[in-house]
Amino acid sequence: MSHQSELISQDILAYLKQHENKDLLRFLTCGNVDDGKSTLIGRLLYDSKLIYEDQLQAVTRDSKKVGTTGDAPDLALLVDGLQAEREQGITIDVAYRYFSTEKRKFIIADTPGHEQYTRNMATGASTCDLAIILIDARYGVQTQTRRHTYIASLLGIKNIVVAINKMDLVEFSETRFNEIQTEYANFVSQLGDRKPSNIIFTPISALNGDNVVNVSEHTPWYKGETLMGTLESVQINRDTTKRDFRFPVQYVNRPNLDFRGFAGTIALGEINVGDKVVALPSGKSSTVKEIVTFDGNLEHAFAGQAVTLTLNDEIDVSRGNMLVRADQGVPAISRSVKATVVWMADQPLVLGKLYNLKVGTQTVPAKVTAINFRTNVNTLEQMQVDHLDLNAIANVTVEFDAPVVFDRYQDSRYTGSFIFIDRLNNVTIGAGMVEESVEWFAHSNPVTAEDRAARLGQKPASITVSNKALENAQALESLLLQQGIVAIAKADLDAAQVALLRETGIAVITSVTEGTDVTFTQDAVEELAEKIVELVRL
């Protein structure tokens, strides 16, 4: 490897110090299938002399087996790390790559182009400052181009580089470049206030390296920077220290009777010793006594620093609370919000079902009370639906079991986002971005069996089975509970008791034959449990 910086071989400590102080840019590449995303990243690394010799040898060897570039190294293989990706010639997972130049450090997220991997792309985009949208010069703006632009804008990315790739296949036509530029500009005008504020168009050929790192002699009509030049010079507005102070409390540090501090990472703004702060949602106030870190106490701290704050007054603050400055704007506090949700689970999102929502450091039980509309990410059309499937994006109304502190996502991705967690297996199943708070009020409508059952994540049911099946009632209840179904199995119940138990929202399994919802004839516990799960699962 020819080192990108000669300082590495001369003074490694000086190089590391210089590297530590460089600005970091996180960006993702996305576009249509086979637009050349992985090839582009490989070309960036290759032309910047950031590939080790053994890496290049491995890619050259693999290119002969699964490459698509003939005798030349297939640079896409530098990024397509999964065996399934190499065999299919596509990107499946989000592949992260790290490199640096003299001017900046970079983290690249190479995201999938296929629609069934929308959740992967949303995950990759959530921490990025810039998106490179690749467009095949032959085909122009495609369905997936629109989808990826929409998702990038949805997740708050304000800087878009539209890399019009494969210009060599249209003879580096300026006319074709201008046509695509106009077509893309017409689409982003539909995004309203989510429209990215900075859009840059660059004609490239990732395969041959034109305008990627080096200026191309084939595009004398293009006066802009190369792609690498843009990445090194683009201005990213992420000055989180100028924002209102936000400090989500991660945990209360109480090592002894004489010390009580609140530990966490400052999400936004800055804080000084002596500043007056307010704990939310309680509204109790105090002043900052100390800013404690592992390396010693500070007089001043700012966004991104992990610190422990001690206060002059003993006020009630716990994990999930947020400290804000009394002299600045405060976030919203509500038990209900409208949010945009990206659903990431194979099991659909169901109205009324109880999930755990993690908002910052606070985890609160919550349910989706309304799906206001689902957005067709290909056309931006708003559709009415009653559930959300894998990769769906929708505007929903969420109701929390307790007051939650938050900002709008467009104002702060740090304090305006949340994730859905399955209460049964603790798996992350969705991500949300807060749009606005909704006035919450106690409902006056009567609570039904369906309402109670939805809180349990199931449907209410009364089920008639044989007396033989009820001989294994405990085993049946246990098997159902393992699958997340709350049920009671009893032989000696009358019709009134069955009806009353059903009103609690559970599945009632009995030998009573009158007034039940369904009759199952299976005697084997496993078969019966399978039928009941099919019946009552939401």
C-alpha cells in the first residue's frame, strides 16, 4: 500500500494526533440495483490509495471467480463482504467502511438497493450527514431512486450528492446529464419542507474512475468538483452546541451517601457549573454543582460529552428523565404523538397492541392508536391501511402509558426519535420519528374485551374443547404462554363464568358448548395449541 500520508512512516504519533482532530463525515451510498454503489466505494478507496496490497490480491483472485469486470479487479468486492452478496452480485446488509484523507475522516454506509431491504437502508441513514444517490445515466430517475431520496430526507439528511454514474455508456453526454438533473429536481420539489437544502450533481464513471477522485478528461463541460472533492469540502451544519441544552439521564450514580450524580451523554447544547436546570417531566429545578468526568471535573461541557452532573438540591431525578436549562426553550411533554414509523419486523404492526418504546434513555409501554396513512415510498401517495407490514413507512398516532419528553425529529434527531421493542423477546421491530405532540385525554368510551385483549397482544376468545384435552389443561396453558398467549383452561365453568372471563381479554378454554366462539376437536396439546394461536394472535 502506498500511504496516503507520508507522515505515517515519518512520525506515527504525529499522524495519529493529526488524524484525531480531523472532521468526521458519515455518508451513505444508495440507488437502484446495479447502479454501481459498491463499485463506487471500491473506486474511492482504490484511487485514494487506501487499499492494502493483500486486500487487492484477494479481490483480484475473487474477481476471476465471481467478478463482473473481466480481467480487471472487480472493486465492488472490496465492499460486498457477505458470501451471499458476492454470489448474487448485490448488497444485502449495510456494509460500513472507514477511511481518511488529508482533510477528513469518513464512515461509509453502503446500503442495499432492493425494496425488501428498506429497513437496512433506514438504519444506515439514521446517523449519516450526507447521502450519495447513484443514478444510472442510461435509465435516469427510477422508482428506487425516488424511494431512497424520500427515506434519506425523512431521516433528516440535508446534503444529497446525485452521482450520475455510467456516463461512459452514454458517451459522457452533457444533454443526458442535464435531462436527469431536471428530472430529479422535479421529484424533490414534491418533498415539501423535507426537501434537502443542498443538492449537488456530479457526472461519474465508477468503473473507470471518471470524476470520482480524479478529474475526467471526458467531461470538459463539467466545471464542478470531483466526488471526492465534494466529500472533502461540503459544509455540514451539525453545531449541536448552539442548540437548547438536552441531557437525557442514563443512570443515577450513587456510589456512597455523599455523592449523587446523574450520568449521561449531552445530546444538544452546553452546560456550565452554576447554570439553573429543570428536570423533566417533573418540572423540579436546581443548579449545577459539579460536572464530573473520569479525567476530572469541568467548568463547562458540551454536546457529545459523557459526563455526570451533580446538583445543589436533592430533587427527584431518575433514568429516562431529561435535564434542560431553565433559560432556554424546553422540549414537549406529552402522552401522545404523531410520528413517522419505519416497520422492521416480519410480524405486522397491529393497532392497539402494546409495545415497549425507547425514547432516548426512557423505555415506556405504548400502543399505536391510529395509522393515519401509509406512504407509498415509490410514488409518495398516501394510502389508508389497518396494519403495517415489513418495510412499511407510515404516519401513526402513538399513545404512551406515561408522559414522555421529546423534540420534533426535524429539530433534533437525538431527542426526536424512538424505537419499538417487542415485549416478548426484546427485539427491535421498528423505528419512529416524532412529527408533533397530540393532546392526550382519558377516553370516556367503555373498555371492551377487544381493548383488553389488544393490550395483551391477542384477540379475546371462548373456545370449546373435549374433556380429554382439558386433562392436560396446565400443559396447554403453559405452551400457549410460551408463545405469548394468555389463556385459562378449566372444565368446570358455566356459561356466565366463560363470558365474564372472555371480557378480560384472555382466551378461555372450556368444555362448555353453548355461547362459545369456536369448537376444536383436537385432543393432542401441541395440535390444540397451534389452532388456538392461529385463532387469537393479532
